[in-house]
Amino acid sequence: MPQATATVADPADESSPGLPADARGAAAGSDFAPLLRVVRDQGLLERRTDRYVLGIAVNLAALGAVLTGFVLLGDTWWSLLLTLPLAVLWTRTAFVAHDAGHAQISGDRRTSRLIGLVHANLLLGMNEAWWNDKHVRHHANPNHIDKDPDVGVGALVWTQRQAAQREGFARWLTRNQARLFFPMLLLEGIALKIYGFQFLRRQPLRERAVSALLLTAHFALCATLLLSTLSPGKAVVFALVLHALFGLHLGMAFAPNHKGMEMPDPDGERWGHLQRQVLTSRNVRGAVLTDWFLGGLNYQIEHHLFPSMPRPNLRLAQPLVKAHCSGIGMPYAETGLIESYRQALSHMHEVGEPLRQCGPRGT
């Protein structure tokens, strides 16, 4: 297992110790190599630290303004109106932690981890070590049923073979997973916190102590702020609504990326880096609003090809990647936001189809 604190390896960095041998080969000589040279020559792999500093400062200032308004409102149900902007800002905070894990903000590993710890553990109560460990494996083998944790068996399943093994309540859930997907995202904000605490026991002792301290500080600060401003009942409702909106927004940003795209055959031919990342990813068309809502991750193909590329540069790299794929005859998936959700939900619906045909007990 890769170190939980390791940043996601980028094939553009041929010296990366965590880079699989085939990805290093891709950088050396394959369909990916000409594209890498063009992207590198145009400076799109250079970090945009100034842009990130400004973005982080604006986000923290906005968080401070919303929390100030929360305190000034006092013990009132009107405070619930602030859960929406706070959930949006929490999602911006998660995007910063994500980018820090990819070394997009700084090339210094300690700096990247510090940014991740502050934004994920302290501000969100989400263990950045758990997220990075999971995300490293996802980027290395997206949509690979045996290697990508994002398509492993969980509350949802992604292949009919997985679905056939479901029993009891899990079987009912799989039969209805397409229509339950968005309601289930309302629980994702709480689930992220639970997963983070569960991961603590897998971390080295010193790293575990730092992570646990910051996670505990997050909960202590949130509880103090809520209970010193609202009555216990209002505080519980506020926290639940906030986490529901946060989970929904975050899930809506990540859902269009890979669901319903190609899934490599574990027993088939091993794909090269370009094929592995492009065929399993989907871009979402849109203008400034779409880029903002999805945190720039609507350029998912470019992000997977160049994980350490700063998010502001992804849209600049897109024409180069699109033209390169067209030139070598490789499909390049791009659709609108609503259509991306339709395709993802259609895939989930198809996975559960055999269970709906044979009934609730498999008869």
C-alpha cells in the first residue's frame, strides 16, 4: 500500500518513486510522450502558487464572514439559511485539500501535507491520509474493478457480477441504487468523517497522532461554536443539514467523472497510461459557472493524464489533449452536466437490472 501521505504520482515526473513502471514507460516513449512534450513546452505543468494563495485567502475570508454572520444571528432557525453557503465553502475547501494531495499547489511534500492537514482534517474533519491513500489507488487504475477503490463493493456496486453477490438489504439497495444515488449523497458528508477515523489505526503512530489531534480539534471547535450559539436541538439540525448539503455538493462534483465509462478487463490486455486515463474518464462541457461548481474537475481527462497540473491550467490543456486524441483515433468523452448524470445513473440502473428481473429474493 502506498504511504497515505504520498502525493499522487504524475507520469510527467519520470523520477517519481511511486510511479508504476508502465507509466514511466509511457513518459519515455508511447502515444502519451508527444502530448507530454507539448504540454510541458507550453509551461502548463508549472505551478500557479500565486493563484492558489489568492483562492485560499478568499475562501478562508468567506468562511470567516459566514461564521461571523452565524454568531451574530444567534439562537434562531434563520441560521439554517447559512448552511448552503457554508456547504459550498466547505466543498471549495475540499478542492484545495484535493489539489494539495496532488502536489498542484507546492512541490514541497511537507508544505503540501500541511495544506492538506489544515483544509481536510482541521477545517472539514476529514482525514487527508485516508483520502490520499484511496485517491492514489484510484488514479493509478481508474475504474479497474480489482484495483480502484472507487468501484469496489460498498453501499453501491458497479458491475453485474458484484450485484449478483448481494443479499438481503444490500440486494434491495442495488436493485434501486440509481434512484437512491442522490438521496444517499446526503449521507456522504458524515460518511467521510467516519472513514477518516477508521483509517487512523492504519497510520504510523506519529502520523496518527497528528491526524487524530486535528480531527478532534475540528469536532471540538464545531461543537463549541454550535452549542454556544444555538440551542442543542437547533445545533443538531444545523449540523445535519450542513453535512447533507456538503455531501450532496461534493458528490455531484465527483459523480460525472468516471461512472458509466469504460472498465478495464482485469484479465485482458494491460492498457497504457493514455488509454487507461482517457477511456475511463468523462469531461463535462460548460463555461465559468460549470468550472466553478465542479471545481475544475470537469476537465477530468486532463486531470487524470496530468495529476500534478494546477487546476487553473486544465482548461488550457484541454484543446491539446483533445486534438492529440483525435489525431491517434482515441475516443474522447465529453458531455453536458445533465447528460453526465444521466449516463452515470443509467449505468447504475443497468447494473441492478438482473436483480429486478429475478425479484427481491433472486427467484
